[in-house]
Amino acid sequence: MKKNKQRRLIVPILFIACLLGLAYSVFNILLWKFDSDKVDSQIDLINKTAGVTEVADSEKTQNINSPADGANPYWDYIKIPLINVDLTGLKKINSDTKGWIQVRGTNINFPFVQSTNNDFYLTHSFEKSHNQAGWVFLDYRNNINNLNSNSILYAHGRVGDTMFGTLKNIISSNWYSNKDNHIIRLSAEYENTLWQVFSVYKIETTNDYLQTSFSTKADYQSFLEKIKSRSALNFDVSLNPEDKILTLSTCYNKTEKVVMHAKLIKRETK
């Protein structure tokens, strides 16, 4: 009799547990859809407010730290035009706006922001409203107008086309085989810059590639060698302690990150 009573109790308990689990899953799906729709509407507003244009080199254009080897792909990429974005309208929407990033071979073509910490924009949108999709943001330790050795941009690896979701494409052979993809272009308030990719990889979550400054050139050179050696693909790029680098970081899954590193090869003041 006791066993029968226990069985009769277990069935409704399991049924309720399943219903609660289903309700929780549906709630999360609806929340994800709501946040994604808000991001899409913000992107529409951003694209109406600011346009991305390519600009020809001028007397203000500087090639940065050019290698001695004329066969280095640096010399092919240096010919690629910079992009320019007028940030005035975007700054009226969000005064935290610091620049615009464009990564070829992905859907990354967004303004980026910066807060006083690396937490706020994990859960807030470009308009600073609460949103689990977050936004693309610059590490709070960096200064986009006076570049650190390593400038770092973060965003969520969203399923779909927004934020750094398509950064996961960079470890695929399809992305790599198109050599035109191996650059990143930034436009900030005072200058436009071009960066040459030298390392892409997937790694278990760690913060050892998130250092922004270094006490000695030897320390920095060791850091450069470490992150270059991790690359899943070969980019044939030379590095030295005079280089400024850009790091993009996002989640691949709950335990791994996807990381891209590029070095500065061209800049032009506005």
C-alpha cells in the first residue's frame, strides 16, 4: 500500500517538474527573442544615424611598423582603404560611444562603447537599456585615443548575426581561404586604423590573453609569441615589441572562448 501511494505521488510530482521545466525553457526563448528584436531595432537606428564609408589614403595616412620582408602579406593589406564613420550622431544616443569596428567575413559591423568596468555592457544595449544581448565594448583599461599594447573588444557570441556571434566563423577553412578576410578596420573619433590578423583560436576560458600593458619589451615579446603560437591557422605575420595589437574575445560555448588577434598596420588622423 505504501509503495502504491508513493508511486501515485511521484507521477504528479514528475508531471509538475516537467511543466515547470517547459515553462522555464519557453520563458528563456521568449526573453532571447525579445532581446534580439530590441537589438535589431537598435541596429536599424544606428545604420540610419551613421554610415560607413571607405576613404582613400592621404598625406595623413601612416604605414605602421612595416616589415623588412617585401613578400610579407603586410604589403598587400596596406593597400586596403580605411573606413570612416562620423560618430557625432551615435554619441548623442550614447556618450560612451568610442568607435566602429568592421571585421570582414563576419557580420561584425557595429559601433563599440566603453564603460568604467567590463560588466555593464554584458547586460545593457547600445541605448543603455537592460538587455541580455549586451553590446560590443572596449576594455575599461584601454584608451582608444592613445592605444595600449593590447586593445581588447568583447561581445557576446550570440546565436545569429548580432554582436560577436559570427566571430565563431574565423576558425573555419572557408573564412581563412579568403585572404581578404584577414583584416579588421576601426574608425574612432580622432583616427581610422587598419589591423592585420595574425592569430585566431578557440581556447578554454582563461584571462591570460587579456593583458593590456607590459612592464618590459621582453615580457611583451613573450606574450606576442604565446598568442601567435596558439593560432589554429597560419597567417605568416611577423611581430615585434613595437607592434600595437587588437584582441577580439567572445564565448564559443559555456567553457570556451573564440579569440582573434590583429596588429596595427595603418592609421590616419581625422
